Amino acid sequence: MSHEDDEGDLSDGQLSDGTAIPLLANVGSLGNVQNALAKGAEGVGLLRTEFLFFEEDVAPSVEEQTARYREILVALDGRKAVARTLDAGADKPLAFLPLGKEDNPALGVRGIRTVHKHEQLLRDQLESLSAAGSAVPSDLWVMAPMVADATEAEWFASMAREAGIRTVGVMIEVPSCAVVADQVFDAVDFVSIGTNDLTQYALAADRQNGEVAAYQDAWHPAVLRLIRMVGDAATASKKPLSVCGEAASDPLLAVILVGLGVTSLSMVPNALREVRSTLAKYSLEEARVLAAIALDARSAADARSRVRDALPRSP
Ligand code: PEP
Ligand code: MG
């Protein structure tokens, strides 16, 4: 698929050696989906479902949720749609899910942890996603946020499969989950790395605290080494591995991620064009060489500069 319009080249993502790297979009509304498709997204790699229900004071019913998911799947017209179950808590409070005050909300009850005490909320959401996915031609994948280990991944996968979801995954954004990624891949069909939270937790720097914003940099070799662990597990299991955090929208970092074993990237739609054109300049082998250089760096800034220095100079 390749055509030109106002956005320029909207061809599918691929490396210079022809390796396909699907480029997907992060969205939180139907309008976002339409915009993403206009900018050449090959599908949705992160549907932040909590954004659909931010305003609601009471939990949305199965009927209401099914209708909202269905309109998004209709807009995607059979393209891939990766829906994340509600990621409530910490930086994403939901009016209908009061969680109480915590001293350290980023380390508290958020993501999948919120539904351990509200299991019906998760069951309703999975039932709604499953119903929407069967109602229209679609390629629906469903994943859970903030999963800490393989046991939690297994718990989620069995609930999702019970509800009729066919392709089940988890986000890896808690460092513990990256370390046991081999076990996690045994439990699920795919993984998507949330580099925003993975960086926050690896560097112990609250992503909402401007005082420590400089630590929130996924170029850090410690973050890249965690991603490598997940990449190695993905390669060994032959299962898909995406990145849906901000890191995927940094064109040069996107090349490094691919070199670490990532097989698709999901990002804000405005980043698609530049990431697509940068990936097209490198082969998988070159991406691996650049990734190895970044892994050896001493800091995020050092990784950036070592990789830049290693790039072939344009004539
Ligand atoms: C992430 O943590 O990288 C991610 C994609 O999720 P969010 O930013 O919504 O927490
Ligand atoms: Mg996250």
C-alpha cells in the first residue's frame, strides 16, 4: 500500500532491507482514529480506553462501552486495533472509580491493580470489547496496563480469553515485568512496552514531577537494557513486540528499538511521517549495530551522542 497526498508518503513502515515495521497510532477518541488514518497509521497500537470515559460519573454500561468500541472498529475497517483496558489511577484519575488518597499514587493502585478489587469492571469491559469485535469485521487485540509479573499476566489472559478475546497481551511498563519477560510471553500472545512508565520506574523519577523531568529519558542505557530483555524474550517466543510509549515517536530511538527486537511501533499520529522516513534509511543489521552502541553508553545523553556519531555522514 503506497500513495501520496498532503501528508506526503503514506506507505507502510519498513526498513531499507524490506523488513516490515508496522507503524500504528496512539489514540483516545474516534476523532483521533480518523486523524491517525489520514496521517497514514496502519492501525491503532494503543487505544487508551480510559480516555473514552473520563467524563462519566458512573461506570459505563456494557451496552454503552460496546457502542463506543464498535464505532472505533468500524472506522478502522479491519485494520489492527490494540485496546488497553482501563488504566485508571495516578496520572489518569477516573471519576467513576474513586481510589482514595495515596502518598505515592504512581507506586500505588493503578492500571490492572485497580480491578483486583473491582473485578466486575474488568469483566464488563472485556465483554464489551469482545462483543464489539465480533459485531464488525475487525482485528482486535486487547492488553492490560501495569502488569507486574507472569502470574498477573496469566490472571488477565484467562479473564480475557473467558470473555472471548482472541488476541491477548500485556503492557510491559513495570521493570519487574521486563526482567521476567520470558515467563510473561508464555502467558500471552503479544507484548507492548510502555516506555513512559518503564522509564519513570527504572529511573525512580515521577513522570508528573517537573523537578525530575530530566530523568524521564528512554535513551537511558538502563531502560534500553530492560527493553533488550523483552526484545530477546519476544524473539525467542516468536511473538509480536510493540512499543507504544513516547520513545516510539523519536525517529532515531525508533531505529534503536527495532534493533533491540521490537517488531512494531505505535505513536502520536504527527510523528508517523518522520519515523517512517528515518526507519527506511536503515537495515535491521544496521539498527542492531546502533542499538549495541546505545546499550554501552553511560547516560541518556551519552547514548544519543554515541549513536549520532556512528551514523553515516550525509555527503
Ligand atoms: C506508557 O507508559 O509508555 C504508555 C504508553 O502508557 P501511558 O503513557 O498511557 O501511561
Ligand atoms: Mg503507562
